[in-house]
Amino acid sequence: MSAELQAAARQALACLDLTSLNDADTEADIAALCAKAQTPFGNVAAVCVWPRFVAQARAALPAAIQVAAVADFPEGALDLPRALADVAAIAQAGGDEVDVVLPYKALLQGQQAEVAEFLAEVRHASRPLTLKVIIESGELADPEAIKEATRLSLMAGADFVKTSTGKTRVSATPAAAAAMLHEIKASGLPHAGFKASGGIRTVAEAQVYLQLAAAELGAAALTPQRLRFGASGLLNDILAQLSGQAPVATTPAAY
């Protein structure tokens, strides 16, 4: 394996939100997820689960691994009571991070003020937990809509802006990531982060996002404090690469 790909694998592992958000998830599934999160090459940054599994995950993991859970997921409805109930459940169960879906359909319908209010209320309710706002970039599609959603999220106080739920036809793309990272940089917020989520299964694919983040935010931002990957399958390739069991992959172009 090339030194470059090995470095990318290690960075992706350290920034990985190992995720299980299947409708049929069981306690056994979450136990297996938490075991996988602690690898011979180091721990992932977080596990991401449904709110009902937060307490189990928190009890199973060392403090160094964060427990994230989703709110208003995956529909992204303009349903503040539901979102706040999810946030409360996550906090009460000992969660560390909230991944909330921005009401993207409302945004596309011109309800910017309502979306901004929704995000502000979720931010207020979720403190001091880390807040990641999922803008569902594949559904917004247009770069200007992606940028607007990113700006609204950052203005509301989001710690991270995240591409996708992974439940729609189009998930993370380099083009969407570039638009979001541009807005993060333009915001001037020194701690705002980016999370690429949905459809990222190989280290070579993750490397594209590492390169984009480094280009916009600087190499110092390639840490779990400012960069995350939301994935379930990516860990398999990370471990294969780091153990020398996978062939050297060709890194695809960023654009």
C-alpha cells in the first residue's frame, strides 16, 4: 500500500462515525457495532445510532468514543416537537452528539425563516451536545440551495454540516462537499466542521473528501473535531487497507 493511502486510511478511521440506522436494528446489532468501533488500529470517532440505542451504546463504549444519534430522521420534516423530543431522548440517555435533519423540503419551498427558527430551537435544546445538521444535499441538488442550507445551519450554531442521511437516491458527492466546505471557510468560524455521509465505502473515496477538506480548511482540519465520515461499510476497507489485505486502490479524481 502506498504511504499516501495508508495515511488516508488512518485519518478516515480517526474521523469515522460508524453508523447503523436500519429500521430493523436490534440490541445485538448495536453490540456488534460497538465492538467493531474499537479496532486494532485505533478507535473510531463515534458511533451513530437511533435514539433508542444511545444508553446501550454509551455503556458499551469507552469515553473516548462519542455516541451520536439522529433527530427528525430521515424525513427532515418541519416538525419541531418531534425533533426536540428526539434531542431530549438523546441527551437523557447520555448521548454526546445529535445529527438532525434540516427541513430541506421546507427550504426548497421558500420557508427559510421557518427553517432558521427550527434550527435555532434545536441548537438551543441540544446544548452542550455537538450538533451536526444534515442538509440532504442530494435532494437540494442545486449548489446555491446547498450553500444556503449550509449558511443557515452555521448561523444557527451547528458544529458540523453533514451531506446526507444515506436514505435518498443521491448521497455525498464531491461537488456538494466542495460547496459546503466553501461556505464553512467563508463563514470564518474556526471550529465549524464538515461530515461526508452516505455511499462512501472505500478509502480511495474517502481520500477525495480528505483532499477537499484540506484544500478549503487546511490540513490542520483533518481531525475528528472538524471532519467526520458517516458510514457503515467504510470501516471494512479501512481495516483491509491497514492490515495489508486489500490491493492498492486508485484514488479517483476529486471532480
